[in-house]
Amino acid sequence: MSILRIEELSLELGGKAILRDVCWENSTLGSGLLGPNGAGKSTLFRCVMGLQPYRSGRILWEDGDLGPLDMGKRRKGGIAYLAQEPWLFQHLSSRDNLLAISELLQMKNADLKIDELLEKVGLRDRATHLASTLSGGEKRRLEIARVLMENPKLIMMDEPFAGLDPRAIRLLKSLLLDLKAEGIHLLISDHQVDHILEICEEVTLMQEGRVSLKTSSEDFKQEKGAQESYL
């Protein structure tokens, strides 16, 4: 089931070690990435997506080395990334946000897929609303619809639950579980540990740029050392 493997990844910025010989691979559809601020989680995502060069190591995608590939080719290969900061076209409607992606991808007859995705993420009744008028949870679900336009195999999400109210969190968790059921791999970093444990079968704990623990979600709940150092 592993499609992403990271081998001895290291990175220094400004003379400071950000990632230290990180070794990791996904073994389930749902993987959670935990750790305090500054642990290297967001930097790791950026390295996988091709947004951040690294000093040494390898990132393997379906057994091919991602090193030579730019972000566009990684996206076409099935990797999607949702940063914490919103990246919607705020002046466009929900539908036009998806339409813009279809035009960039030169998709033919995209209307049906756009309708299906708006229905999937629960935004059919917000199709004509400007993105700037959507709630935080609706914006997050529209961002997911945008990356789904490219049929990703893996979606990396950086703190997707940040700033959301309980109802928005419930709707987002339901959507993510549906995506897993469809066979889409998820790699989620968030400080909302309970939500991560509900969605992901395995969790990885990062501290000071290193992987300090990788275990099942059930075992993590019983791991006193992990709970004392993070929870």
C-alpha cells in the first residue's frame, strides 16, 4: 500500500538543521503527522511537493525518485498539497474556482465533474457564491474539490481543522473518511490530535526535525512517552 517513501531526508536553512535524516513511508490510507510547532512537519510537506529543495536524501513516489520533478509534474503524478493558508480565487464563485482549474488542465466537458465535486463536498447550494463569502469550513471543502479535479492519489493537508467550528470539523472529517473509502491516501498534519486519531490508522511524531515515533493510532493512545512529549 506504500506509495510515498522518504529516505534519510535532511535540510538546513540559515545554518540551522530543519530536517534530520527523516525516514518515513505510508503503510495505510490514513497517516497522521504530529509534533510541536517547528518540528519540521510543514517543511516536509513542501519538500515532497517540490516547493523546498533539500540537502540530502531521497523522496520516492511509487518507487520513482521525485528529485528531478518540478511541482507541476508531481501534481500530474498524483500528489496534492493543501497548505494551511487558503489559496482559492476569492473573487470567483465556487463553480468558477473549479472551472478555472479545468481550463488550466484543458479538460473537456468538465461541467459534469464540477457538479459531481460540488455535490461531493456539500457545496452544490453554494455554487454561485463568491469564495470570499464562504465560511472557513466551506472554503476548506472547496479547496479539496479543487485538488480532486486532478484525481490525486495522495492529498497532504497542513492543519486542515485550524480555526473551524465543531460543525465544520464534523463535515470535513466525514468528507475525508469518504475520500479514504475511495482509495485516496491522506497525510494530515494537525494539532487536533483527537481528529487525527479518528481519521488515520497510523501516526508519526516529529520532534526537532526527526521522526521520534511511528505507530498505529491505537498504540499511540497507549504510548505514555508520546503523550507526555506531545499531548
